[in-house]
Amino acid sequence: MESSGQRDAQIQQMCDFIIQEAKEKVNEIHLQTAHDSNLEKQMTVQKAKGKIMKEVKEKEKHVRESTNPVHYLQKYLEKYNLECLKIQQRIKVSRAEAQFRVKKMVAREELLDQVKASCIKALGSVTNDKAKYQSMLRDLIVQGLIKLNEPKVEVIVREADVDIANKAKDEASKKYSEIIKSETGQTAKVTLEVNPNGKCLPPASDGSNKKSCAGGVKLLASNGRIICDNTLDSRLTVGFDELMPEIRKNLFSTRV
């Protein structure tokens, strides 16, 4: 059997071995930590050096470019050409938009002219009913007489309307006097003459570009210095202009 002293010696030997192992492990950890720390420091230093070298190269490049007139001029020309291209592109786009707007406006005006031409053509049927047309001429003459307020007035009509106008002028003179009497209490007399000295309005349109008139009258006073245009063409133009906003709204309600 082992003595008590031998057991104590073995225990002490085991303790010494454990302590030695612990010291070696601690030393190993210290060495590994120092190695990792040095490696990290080296990497940090290398990164810093790389960053500094990059900045130095960029500054050197900037200095070379700024002191090199040829390179500076090239850069300037490149920038200038790029700006010119952008400006030219904007001009092209603006010009295309302007051309489109002009074409659209022309197309709209052509359509309005077609509508007006159709209306003028339709006016031709107004003169077919002689009785209604005579009443219309009478009212147009009366309206003109009220505007002119002259004692002697020339009534100018188309050559084809002379007979109807001669009948309408007598009715118009009477109606005009009645209106003035009713409104002012005064007696008004007017002398009317149809197409004096061969004056007359152009005939109805024959489809050509010749000057034409759809009907109605033109009143002249004071030797032609005062004019009241009450032709159907003139009245259509006035009505067309007054209704233009509504016509445009109906024709061009959808934006293109």
C-alpha cells in the first residue's frame, strides 16, 4: 500500500501538470491575440495607405489636367458638344410640337370653313320659297332702315331678286313708318330705290371661286358713304362668329 506521502506527491505532481498546461494555454492565447492584433493593424495600415495613394493619384491627375490646356480644352469641348446636342434636341422637339399645333389649327380652320360653306350652300334654299323670301327681304330692309335713319336709301339686291325686292320695299317702308310712329310718336318717311344705276349684288354661287351672294340686301345712304350690309352671307358671318365658341366646343370637344 502507498503511503500518505506518496499520495500527496502524486497529487502535487498532477496539480503542477495542470498548472503548467494552463500557463501554456494562456501563453498560446496571448500569442494568438498578439498575432491577430498585428494582422488587423497591418490591414488597417494597408487600407489607409491605399486610400491615401488613391487620393494622391486623383489630385495628381487633377493637377495635370488643370495645367494641361489641351486636355482642358478637350473636356470643355466635350461638355459644350453635349450641351449643344441637348439644345438641338429640345429645339427639334419644340419645332415638332409647333408644327403639330399649326397643322391642327389649319385642319380646324379648314373644317370650320367647310361648315360655313355648307351653311352658305343651305341658304340657297331660303330663296326658293318666294313668299317667305319676300317677307325676309322686307324685314331685312326694315332693320337696315332703323339702323341708318336716313330719308333716302338705296336697296341693292341680286339681279334675280329685283322683282321681289320692289314688292318688299313698299311693305318695308310702311312697316318702318309704323315702328317709328309707335316708338317715338314721330312720322318718318323714307324713299327707297332698288338697284339704281345698275348696281346689284353678285349672283348665287355656282361652285366656283367667283364672288357670290346667297341673297338678302345691302342698304346705301348719303351717296354710298353709309352702308348697312344685311345680305344673308353677312348675317351668316355675324351669327357664325357669335356662335363660334359653341361651334368649336361641339366640333373639338376632345383634346388631341
